Amino acid sequence: MVGIITYGVYIPRYRIKVEEITRVWGANAEDVTGGLGVYSKSVPDLDEDTATIAVEAARNALRRRDIDPCEIGAVYVGSESHPYAVKPTACTVGEAIGATPCMTAADYEFACKAGTAAIQTCMGLAKSRMIRYGFAIGSDVAQGAPSDALEYTAAAGGAAFLIGCEDPIAIIHRTCSFTTDTPDFWRREGQDYPRHGGRFTGEPGYFRHIEGAVRLIFDQSGKSPKDYDYAVFHQPNAKFPQRVAKILGFSQDQIRPGLVVPRLGNTYSGSSMIGLAATLDIAKAGDRIFVASFGSGAGSDAFDIEVTDEIEGRSFRRDAAPGVERLLADPIYIDYARYARHKGKIVMQK
């Protein structure tokens, strides 16, 4: 039985309200927030990036369970905002948590589903007994060009899931993927900000791939939405996951615990993983969780997860690290000028 051994999240405390961004660019705040369902988004501090966020998320995971870092045989970091074009983030994370040198490490890129692709890799390595534990991390300081539609939602945050076969707090019964070459979102080497093909974003991109992955896993497992207590879908905004849930037959009650995007924004590779973490924060033994990520380019990973008694056992201490709700609490709101400095949109001349 392969599954989640422990998990952790990190979300920067700085936030900017969407209405502050609309104030600068002259957009109608009600139109933007009403259309996207996002009211604020997280902003990295000046000394935070994908690597530091990934390290903090992994450390929070290890605070919840006594795991010898030397037994972590793999570290994979999924992101589309790695600090270096040539220099793996995963090595930095592995060193910081004490997992080096006897580990395999790599950086993953598949837009917003790189973290869940890392989960699938760790599942295979753990189930084949090539490793005892593997860290799958989704972390991003998401980019959006000034005044572009992405700027209203592109946020910062990450989640880390330790995958293994020994006493998991949640079993991953099944996973599958649905992938095509759909050019809905891209950033070429050397470009500061991604571009998007607006008409490909919704139906050909997000909805086709999530629906494809969900229907495929249902065909394989014989299950349906009524078999799950909770569901988590990739959250580029608040409208898309609610709409796809309705199309597929999931209720608002099932997706509500994991729908954190209105206060957090879109953390790209961390998006569906933070939603899963928020759900695990309240889950009880026996609960069934459905997860479907989405990454532009495009693809979706679907997971059938069942929470075990270990989540309430002595070896796992859920309160030893901050949950998603606690990390979202007490934000420090900043204005657009400070936000632009934090995001490197303006740089002080020396």
C-alpha cells in the first residue's frame, strides 16, 4: 500500500488584495473579483523563492512525523519558477532537510501539475522498493506580467508530500493521467513572464483534461463522485474548479474544504497540492478524497485517496506544523509598489 506518510505546507504571510491591483491598472475591481472569485493573493518576501518555500514545506512535513532524513531516497520539486535555469532546486531542498547525499533528485516542470507528477514518480519508486521514502513537492512564486490577467491571481506557496509504503496516513489507491499537446500557456527561455492563448485556457485546456482524467480513473475503478467525501481540483481561480466539479457530479460541500484560492491565489504547482493539504487538515480515518491537478501544455493527474487510522495515531502529529487555515490567517497586506518590489517588477538602481 503506497501513500502519504506526512505532508507540510508553506504560504508567505504577505498578501495583496486584487482591488489594489485593479486600482493601479484601472480595471473594475468587482468585475475582476466577481469573474475570478479571487480577492487576495500571497506574495513572497524579498528573501523567499521557490527553493525556500519548498524547504519550509518539507520541514513542516517532517515536524509532523519522526522520519530519519537519511531514509528519504528521492526529492523531486515541481515548479515553473525554479530559481535557476541550470541548477536543480531539489538538491538545495535535499541538503537543507538532511537527505543528501544518498538520494536521487530532480526538478520537474509541467506547468501547474509538476508537483503531482512528482507524487506519481515517488509512488513508483516506493512501491518497487527502490526507495523507502520520497518527497514530492510543488512550489512556485508564480509570474504574471504587469496588467496581464495572470497578475490578478499568480501567487506564492508550496506543499510537500512524503510518499512511502509504511503506515501511510492516506493510501493512494489509484492514479492516472490525461495528456495532450494543447498550447494554452507557455514561456520561452529568457522571457520574464508567461503568455497564454486565452481561447485555449478553458474548454480545450483545463476542462477537457480534468474531465478526461476523472472519467478515465472512474472507468478504471468503477467509482463515481458519490464514493468520495472530498474533492480537490486545480485552482487557477475560484470559478473553474466549481464549474468542473458541477459538470462531473461533485457537490459544493465536497470541494469547499480544499478551495483556498479566493484568499490565496493560484500557487501554480502548489495549487491542487495545497488544496489536498487543507482537506487532510480536517479529514478523518475512512474519508475518501479525490484529487485532479491540471498543468497547461496540457495534462491532468487524477488520484483516488483514502485516509487511514494513522492520521489520528500517535506517530503522526497533525498539530506539530501549521495547517493551511493557520497559514492563511493574519496576513500582512501590502500596496502595489511594495508588491512590485517583492516580485522584482521594479529593481533599485545601485
